[in-house]
Amino acid sequence: MFERALHRIAAPIDGTLLAIVGGVILLGLITLFSASYENPGRLSAQFANLGLAFIVMLVASQIPPQTLMRFAPPAYLVGLLLLIAVALFGDVRNGARRWLNLGVTSIQPSEIMKIAMPLMLAWYFHKREAVLRMHDYAIAALLLAVPTLLIARQPDLGTALLVAAAGCYVIFLAGLSWKVIIGLGASALASLPFLWGMLHDYQRKRILTLLDPGEDPLGAGYHIIQSTIAVGSGGFTGKGWLNGTQTHLEFIPERSTDFIFAVYSEEFGLIGNMLLLTLYLALIARGLVIAANAPTFFSRLLAGAIVLTFFTYAFVNMGMVSGILPVVGVPLPLVSYGGTALVTLSFGIGVLMSVQSNRKLVQT
Amino acid sequence: MKFAEFRNTERDLYLFQVRIGIAGAAVMVAFALLFARFIYLQVIQHDYYHTKAEDNRISIVPITPNRGNIVDRNGVVLARNYSAYTLEIAPGKVADIEKTINELATIIDVRPSDRNRFKRLLIEAKGAETLPIRARLSDEEVARFAANRYRFPGVDIRARLFRQYPFGELASHAMGYIGRINDRDLTWIEEQDLESNYKGTDHIGKTGLEQKYERELHGTTGYEQVEVDAAGRGVRTLSRTAPTAGNNLVLTLDLTLQEVVETAFGNRRGALVAIEPSTGGVLAFVSKPGFDPNLFVDGIDPVSWDELNTSLDRPLNNRALTGVYPPGSTFKPYMALAALETGKRTPSQAIFDPGHFDFGGRRFRDDKVGGHGMVDMYKSIVVSCDTYYYTLANDLGIESISRFIGQFGFGARTGIDMEGEGIGVLPSIEWKTRRFRRPDQQKWYAGETISVGIGQGYNAYTPLQLAVAMATLANNGVMFKPHLVKYIENVNTGERRFVEPQPLKTIPMKQENIDVIKRAMAGVNTEGTGARAFAKAEYTSGGKTGTSQVIAIKAGEKYNESRTAERHRDHALFIAFAPLEAPKIALAVLVENAGFGATAAAPIARMVLDYYLLGKKPVKPAAADEAASDGG
């Protein structure tokens, strides 16, 4: 009886995906051990986070896409309301209004949007699949823009970027015509100066710093300079585990969270980077295959968007640490210390597994 | 309908898969971009970033060596180091220094003199990383600051070695002092190519032996490679090259003798140099008044500085080394020797002294009204008869005098191991031509030779030169280079590098002539001008009194009515050596504005000889009041 139940729970688990995720998590733990040597509590806290994430993944993998679809509009609506609540009553931490105090615990509603956004858009496109017209894309764009702007205003550029990316992926995968894509791309380029004007000072500074980190070596440029030194000094084989001087002498800020890749890269070198890139690529490839084989429009779009968002995390984080992208608060997926992103990501992976295990449902 | 819908689904799936394919390609491109970046950073630019990381990580910290000690010939420590806590401010890291000091003053005693000194250091020691606001903190103050340290970024406590001169003023002009390195010292360090050895060093010898032997005393700076974290805190030491402590100086100076002399001087001004004739080793080197060298170590406060600089007594003036005075009658033994060596006089040849010598319509007077009567060479020295030397000078002529006298080192640097030695003036026709511009000034007048004969006129020598000449005469014409350092001791190996007695030259003279002079000088102390001072001496000695005329107040000195009269008074001089056979000590002493040499200077010489030869310390100062005697 118990064995059968266990079997039922394990059934939707995708072995390949789990193996890859496990590999990345293992690398992450090894790196976190080195990065948080001065704060060993972080490692056990991360184990707790991983436990929670695993449960979330299991739960998500048990939910059939049809059920998920039913939850899409309410999830989006709740997320949106919470974002408005944050804008009105949120707590200010580190100069940004991101947290909503619920008395018992504080939550970051923007995190919910990372899942709710692709859910909602996939749901919308699925509903309109037969009669998809240009104005549907416009409505989708509006559904995308409102929460994104709310998040960007907190300000939380990293999360806004990820939420917007997730939404854009859905729209792209839904088949937005190339003419429109090119047209939008061109007008986006044209409106860059306008967007520049809308950025906060610190955001502008980050972008300028990327172009010339030496201009402010102890201020805004410090993160980039030190993390590039860490990556570069790692060399081909790396300095060896626990031997990163940039890490252990505290030259790398945020070394267990957003900048953990600098630690990894310093200690494991180009070889380590190749391994991590390969694992991420395998995960993304597996996810894209799942999406491509998904039975319904909804599950395809959702799976595709989830995978590409995962890619966005990885690319933006590594690009930022190695100094080709501006500093935005995006963690290295499955590696950076912290529960929030981990739970969100594992929920997405659970969804991917669910999509994979339910691929034949429509036909039967 | 069903068929069409199926086809539609099929086409949708196909379109979707195309989009997925495009997305996959985009992912590949993006990862390729990252990979290229990694190769650029980790392979192509690896060396550059490796160096950057090492620079981040490793900081080279100099370890200042202990400065060598200075001890006298008996091992008494004259200069040493001790460790103490200082409170230091890093001017570069403190936004408002004034405000910081005010806040510091609330927890630690900061006196106005500390503030003034700090301001002075701030101006002088440009580019110094940290400067002391307070030295020698008490344990309680250290604890109080430590508790409040978080309030004072850029301010910290440091343990430092301090120079200490335990005897203060005693022998201060010989020791000199160290002070904080200033721009001029930096230039010297650069010239000597010592920059790396002076990293971490704040102090440098400024005068005296501390200056002359700077290179010996300083030692070799060590280095520590320290791994530092991002906050600049040292995490661990990677490698360490230990510093080598500076060498100790062991002096020829006898501190007790020095003390005897300085006590004897009391608050009178003057100088005394005592030399061991057979080696040139300086036994006592006195210039009064002295100063407390300890004042200079942490940077002197402006009030003390002004006091030392504006005092009429000029305590910073090293009179023994740089002061030049007419030698007065102490010149006569050398004149007499010149007469014997040139054959102008025999010892027994006598003249009649009527109390004056008339030359070119001018009358040169003797001390003694009515004259000394018949005077031979012995008597001329014993009673210090001027007329004898007026005629002798006239007979010798200036060229002959300067040629002979010059051999004793008059008017030339002795080469003692100190910087800034005075030269003085050995008058000659050549000197006068060099000295003056106008032809009528350049001409040497025969009348000028007469004054030179009794040690006045253009004659001007340092007390050190007088002592060296005395030692040379006592040593029968063999001149040694005077030196204060006996040997240099390597603290680590115990190796001693002796300063070998350096015979500079042997003046070609007949021993019988030298003996005539020495006998006469012995007569001075037994039956002549020095007899009273040397009454009942338990050893044989030779001496000569002298009085040097003070012509005018030096330019730049303040006019002070009560002091002027005293400062117009003649300087008292005495030269001596003892014992007569195989002299162990020769000396010259000068007491400024003290009048006749016999009463003011000779008793000091007596005390020196008593102590040095018999170990007897004087029971009371030589003269109670500074204007002990008048007369000439």
C-alpha cells in the first residue's frame, strides 16, 4: 500500500532532469561550502532550503497541467494584488520596497509573478488558440507590462527582467509574427534613450560601470573588478577548492549569493566553468525537448517559458559576474544561497516533470 | 472539420517546434558567448588577473630594525630604545583632523603642546602615512582608546620603539639626536640609495654621532609578506625576512669625566675637549649649555624649539665643534716652538720687557704694567709675557708663523667623526688675499703679525683644534685623527670593528725643542699662571692659560643691557696635558666671557686631570659664580 503510494509519487519524476539538477545542486553545495567558510550556518540553512525545494518540486510534478491551468488566472490575480499591496504598504529594505509583511512572515510577491506570469499568458494563449489574433498579443503584452512595471518600480530590476523575460518567451513561443518582433525590436532600440531616462541613478551607474569599471574602482565598479579578477585568476584548472584567495580574503562581495559564480570560477577554473555550462545546457536541452513534445498549447508554452527563464537566470548571472552584463540581482540558478529563488526554480522544474509525465493524456 | 482541426494542431506543433529550435539556437549562441568570455579571462588574460589577485592578497610590510645603542667607553648607555604606545592619526584617512583631535581629547589627555607638535609634523612630514598625536600612552589610556576605537577611523594605537637619552643634557652635543625624517633627510636617503631600507623608518640622526653614524646605527630593515583581506587586515604571514638591528657604538668618551666637566661648568657657557694623545680618542667632548635631546625624538614642540633657538646662550650651538675663538696666550707654546725650530730664538736667549712693544708708531702693551724685566723662553711661557711674542712674531713674519703653526692643525678641519666641523682662520698673506675683496684690505700689514703672535688678531680656532694641537704637542708631534667612536659592535655577531688610531702625520721637530716647551708648560702649572689651580697636584702636568678678546657682539644677537657687559668680557682659555712623561690626556677648555684663563678655565682642567689620572671627583664646582674673576 505504502509502496504503491510511493511509486505513484515517484512516477512523474523525470530521471534525466533530476540527475542534471542533482549535479548542479551538488556543485552548488561544494561551492557554497567554500564561499561561506566564515558563516558555516549557511550550508545547513541551504540544506533546509533544498529539502523544501525538493518537496515543492515533488508537489508540482504531481499536479497535472490541466489543474495548473485552472489555477493560472487566480494565481496571476493574487500576485498582481499583492504587488499593488507592496507598492502601497510594503516594507522598505535596502532602499527597495519589495517585501510585504504578513504578520507571520514576509513575502516577496514579485517572486510569485515569476511563475504566475508564464502560467497566465500560457493560459490566455491556450484559451485563444483557435482564434488567435493580433489584439490577443496586445492583451498579452498588457498582462505582461503591468506587473513588470510594478516590480521595476520597487525597484527590483533583476526580478522585473526575469518576469518580463518569462512573459516574452510565452508570447514568442505562441507564434508572434516575425514582422512584429522585428518591429518591436526596432522601436525598443529607438526608445532606449527614453528607457535610460526612466532608470534609477544606481541602475544607470551599474550600466556605466560595466562599460568602464575602472572609473569607480572602490564604489560601483568594485563588484565587477573583483569578480573578474576572481574568474581570470582562476585560470584553466582553478586555484583548487577552498583555495580561492579572492573568495577567502573577502574580496568578492555577495560571494555566497549573487556572486557565487566568481567563487566557483576562481576555484575550479575554465574546466569547472565548462562542466557547469554543460550541465545547464543539458538541463535546458532536456527542458526544450519536453516542451517540444508537450501535448497541449498551454503546457508547451509553459514548459518552454520555464526553461528559457531558467536559461535567463544562468546567462544573466554568469554574464554579470564575468563582466559582460550589468550588475542585476539575479542568482545563479540552483547554486546561489537562498530559498526563494530555489523554491521558484524547483517549482518550475516540477512543472516540467509534470508536463513530461502527462504528455500522452490528450491522445488517450 | 475534424481533419482540418487535426492539421491545424499539427501545423501549430510544427510552428512551436521551430520556435523552440530558434530559442535553443539562441541559448547556444549565448552560452558560446559566455564560454568565449571565460577563455578570454581565464586563458588569454590569466596572467594579468593572476597578478591582480596576488596584488590584492599580498602586502609587503617593512619591519623596522632596532637602532643601535650608544655606550661610553665603560659601557654606560647614552642612547637606547624603549617600546611604548603612541596614538597615531593617518591624515589621509581622516576627513576633519581638528575635529578628530578634539574628540580624542575627551578620552585621552592631549595637551596644547601635543597639538602644536602635530601641526608641525603635518607640515614637515608630508606623505607620512601616520603621525603621532600622543606618545607614551599609559596602560589606562590605551585601554580607554581601545574601547572607543570604533569612533575613530584612521586613528590607531601603535607600539613603537623610542629613542631615549637617559642622561638628558649630558654629552648632548656629542650624541646629537634623532628626529622625524623631513624633506632634507629624504633627499639624503635618495642620494645614498637607501629608500628601501628606510621604508617604515620614521626617525633619522640629525646631529652629532646620531647623524654621523646613521648608516651604522640604523640597521637593515626586514620585510614581511602578509596576506591581507579586502579590509586590509593581515590574515597570515607568508614569509618574513628578519630585520638586522643597527650596530652599537662604543665611544672613547668617558661619561663620568664628561659629567665632571659639565658640572664644573655649571651654567657658564663654553667648551672642553679632552683627547688621549696616543690614539686621538676623545675622552670628553663638552659644549655648554647643552640641550635635552629627548625633546627632539617625537618632534619638538614649537615652544621648546623657540626657546632653544632664541636663547642668547645658543644652546644648540656646538661650541666645541663649530665655535671659533682667538686662542689668546695658549698660542704662545706653539710660537716658541716655531722660534726654536726656525732658529730665530734659543731657549736661553732673553729680551728685556719694558711692558710694551712699539711698532710702526703703535704701542703694543703687555698685561703687566712696567713689564716682566728680562725674559727668556721659559719665563715667557710661565708668566705669559706678551712683549716676548710681539718681538718674536715680528722676527718670524706671518708666513713663517702660519707655515709652522698650520702643521698642528690650526685653521683646518681635524677630521673628527662629526658633521659640520668649523674651520676657523689661520692668518696668512694668502688667507687675507682670499678673504677680502678690495686690494687695500687684501694687503697684509706687518703690524697685524704682532697681534697674531699672542694669539689674537685674525686667529680663530675651534676648541677641538686647540685640543688636537695640544695632544699633538704632548705626543711629540705625532698627530692622531680625533674620534669619538672606539669601536662599532655588531649586535648579532658580537664582532667589533675598531676605529684604528690614525696617525695623520708626524711633524718634523727636534725632540730637545719639544722638551723645552713641555718644561716651560710644566713651569706654568708649578710656578706660573696655572700654579694656583694646580697647587698640590699629585702628578706632573703642563699647561698654558689664555684670554681671548671679545671684539663685538655678534650680529643678530639681541641687545640686552644687563647681559651685554658680561658678554663683552674676554673668554678664558686653558690648554693642558698630563702626565709630563708619556701624557695620557691632553685638553683645551674655553669658558666664554669668564675673563682670565687662570681663574676660570684652569680649575676645570685641574678637575679633569684629577679625575682622569687619580679617579678623584671634585667635591664642589670649580667656581661658584659665573663671573669668577676679572683681570687679563
